[in-house]
Amino acid sequence: MADFFPGFERRRVATAGTEINLVTGGNGPPLLLLHGYPQTHAMWRKIAPRLAQDFTLVIPDLRGYGDSAKPPGGPDFAAYSKRALAQDQVETMAALGHERFRVAGHDRGARVTHRLLRDHPDRIERAALLDIVPTLYRFETIDQKSATGSFHWFFLIQPSPFPERLIGAECELFLRKMLGLSGTPGAHEPEAFAEYLRCFSNPETIRATCDEYRAGAGIDLEHDRADRGKKLAMPLLVLWGQRSGQGSGYDLLSVWRDHAEHVTGHAIDSGHFIPEEKPDDTYRALRDFFVS
């Protein structure tokens, strides 16, 4: 396994519901970085060394992903709800001595971040969301173009073992298809792809990540409906890729201003995988926001 975070410490932290694999390093106020699908904490490899000059970084694998544990989904797949994944992060940060912190999330990690802000607002100083609209809004407004680009949202939620077996039969092909959504050649260098494939080839990873999407289309929506109309108070940075399905399909600042009181942000000239496609632009935007 390549060492994408030289000088960082590798840790495992037991939470009430699972065990979280992570790396941590740097100096300064704590900043939590959360990855998306179908990746691992390695997605932050291009910008973490620079952010570590100003922040103490905590970069975990989400529950079910990478080398973190993969418990059963349970009734309604509640074990993979964003509420459960957000609770993991609160407990992980507390175990590392960080009661209040900053957080940035991309893709599924941004959805965990959104729930973290809802359930634990006293813990979060400010937050960045990369290339998402709120999950409930996405399901309520999706059209044919968006659904075609996000076909996996509806494939992964099909009853087990249908998607698990199909993905498992052509795991590398499926991973290349999902990472190919970037549209930026070389965004995922061979060493990074090999690391993603190592983790994603685990049948339990395939099962757990399907369960996470199943939760996203079920119990997560119940939680989001309960919070409808309640605006977040902490400063929120929204970044999106100009060539991603989110960036081309939504007025992201307008959407998030219906959900939060203090929203800033801008597009980045990239596809969906912003930290890997445009690491310099992503680094500058995150640093400028989080040092404020």
C-alpha cells in the first residue's frame, strides 16, 4: 500500500458502533476531512500535506469504506445512516482530543458533514461541502439528465444481493466507470487507483457501501424531512465542479441558502472529484475559508 501521507500517524479508533481507520497529522486547529464514494481517505492525498501546515488534520475512512469496519446494516440500514456515520466522527474526534473542529466533506462525505451540522452544531466551527446538494432536495428534484448521470444512486439501492453480485463480478470495471466521472485524465494516478481497488474489491466493502446508499434513499430522508425549514447557523463554504452533474444542474448557492444562513462558495473548473482534479484550487479555497 502506497504511503500517501508521509509523516502522518495511522490510528484506529473504536466508536460505539464500529471502528474507524484514519491518519492524522499537522499543526493548528483541528480539521476533519471526509471522502466520498467509491473512495477512501486517500482522496485527500494531494492537498493534505499543505493543509497540515495550518491545521491538525484527521482524515478517516467512513464506516463501511476503506479499512474501517463494516458492521451489518440492521433494520432500515440505520447502521449506515448519515446520522450513524456522523456520530462516528464526533466520537473519533473526541477520542483524539478535539471537542470542536472544522470539517470538509466531498460527495458522500459531504452528506455525512451535512448531518453532522444538523445533529452536532455545537461541535462545528465552520464547514465546507464539496459538490453536493442536500439529499432530500436531490431526490425531490432529479430529472432524466441528472438521473442518467447518477445512475448508481438507483442501482446500489436495489435489494441485496443483486447490485453486490453484479459489482463483484466486474469490480475493476465498475470502479473505473465511477472514477471516470471525473473527466480529467490523470486525476487518479495508478497508485491511487490501485489503493481504491484494493479496498473496493472487498465484498464487505461492496455490501456496506450499497447499504450506505440504501440508507440514503430511506432513513436519511426521514431525518432530512424532520429538519426541513431549519437553517444552519455556522459559516458554510460550497464548492462544485463546473463540469460535474451538480455544477451543471443546480444553482448550488441558492439551494444551500435555503438550508443555511451564511453561505459562500464558487465553482472550480473540474468534474466531480474536485480535490483530485484541481488540488491547487481546492487547497486555496479550503485554506482561505478555514483560516478565517
